[in-house]
Amino acid sequence: MKPTILALAFLLTLAACGADEGEPAPGKATGGEAKALEDAAAMLDERRSTSPPPQPAAPAVPAKE
């Protein structure tokens, strides 16, 4: 009888661990979040294409003693 009660309690505990239907799973983006990420990526791509390439750093010149 005891194993049956333990198994039933275990199954009920697992059933209570389900994700809420209104919330996305961890790592998943909602529709609004996905749109915001796409907009941000487009802004970064536009900024990258319109900005001049970075200039290389000047070589270090040893100090004269």
C-alpha cells in the first residue's frame, strides 16, 4: 500500500511542475520580444554599414633615453 501512495504522490508532484501556458518556456522569446530583437539587430546592421571602418592603432614608439 505504501509504494502505491508514494507513486501517486510522485505523479501528482510531476503534474504540478508543468509550465504555465501564458508564459514562454525559458529561453523562448514572446512575439513582442522577438520583434524587439529583430529591430535591434536591424539597427546594429544599419549602424555597422554606415560607420567608417575603425582605424588601426598607431604603433608604439619606444621612448628615447
